[in-house]
Amino acid sequence: SSMLEAAGGARQERLWRARDANLPFDIVLRLDTSSLAGNVEAYLWRALARIVFLSLITSAVTLLILSRVVLLPLLGLRDRLQAVAEDPMHPERFQLPVRRADELGTVIGVFNALLQRTAGALQALRGHEEALRAANEGLEQKVAERTAALSAANLSLKSEIAERRQAEALLEHLATHDPLTGLPNRALFRDRLAQAATTARRERQAVALLCLDLDRFKEINETLG
């Protein structure tokens, strides 16, 4: 056999002689590599295009599946969360059916339970508020009643104090004045005389006492009082 190579190595031939191969004819194998690089490059570009196309199709299908399986339920949860703020006392209106056994189904179940607990907590809180409001109103009424009672007791005490002062003043007047004529009596005379003497002694002054005698006053006092 012999090998022939064309210029530039783009074409190769291999010859097998009949006598060498024990054949009745010669065998010539020709290989033309002039267009091999272009064909390989075109094949590689076609393969790359197919890979990119398959990747895009796979990504689109994956995104579509994720959208239907994950994104849409999550958006539904978001919408329910936004809507439950308007009426948190009726969670049954916003609960989602649990039709899945994966993590998202668990999230939906937790969401439904959270709605129930929130509604129960709000109901209990409103009950506490009503009880507190009722207790506050009762306390205000009791305070008003107690204030009225204290005001009445204060008025009664003031009246008793005024009556006692009047009685004390009357007793003091009766003790120092004659009950028939209303004139000062002997006790008041002695008190005023003692005060005048004390003042005169302290200020080193003189004090005078004028005595009047009425004829037959004893008889008049004994008969007429």
C-alpha cells in the first residue's frame, strides 16, 4: 500500500495494490478534508442552537410549572392576607382548601390555623374591651353616687357646724347677758373690769370705776325681776 497527500493536506489517498491484498483489483481510498472544518463548525453551531432552544423550552416549561404549582398559590395567599384585614372576625371566608401534601400545603394549613387563632384572639379581646367598658361605666356611676353622698354629708356637716356655732354663741350670750333685758350681767362686768385693770397695769395707766345707786332697786328687782 501507499499513501498520497495533496497540497495543504486537504486531500489524502491510500492505495492498496491487487498483488498486496491478493485481490483481482486495486483499492483506492480517497479522503477530502477541505470542507471538514466548515462542516464541523456548522455541526457545532447547529448542536449549540439545539441546546439553547431546548434550554429555553425547558426553562419556559419549568417556569410555567412553577407558576401554576407555587407562584399562583402564593399570590392567592397574599390576596387572602390583604383581604382578611377588612373582616378578621370571619376567617372561614378567607380560608384556602388544603389539596396538597407538600410544603405549600403545610403553609396553607398553617395559614388557615392562623386565621382561626387570630379571629379567636380578636373575639376574646373585644370581650375584654366590653367587660372593661362595662366595669368603667359601673365605676363611674359608683364614683358619681359616692361623690353625691359625700357632698350631701359635707352639706349636713356644714349645717351642723353652723348650728353648733349658733348654739355656742347663744350659750355665751346667755352666760354674759341678762335673759330678760339682754343687758350685760355681773359675770361680764367682772370680766371686762379685770381686762381693764390688766391693760392699765401693763400700760401703766389709770382706770376708773363709776358706781350708781338706785333707790328701792332691790324691791323692783325682787318683784319685777
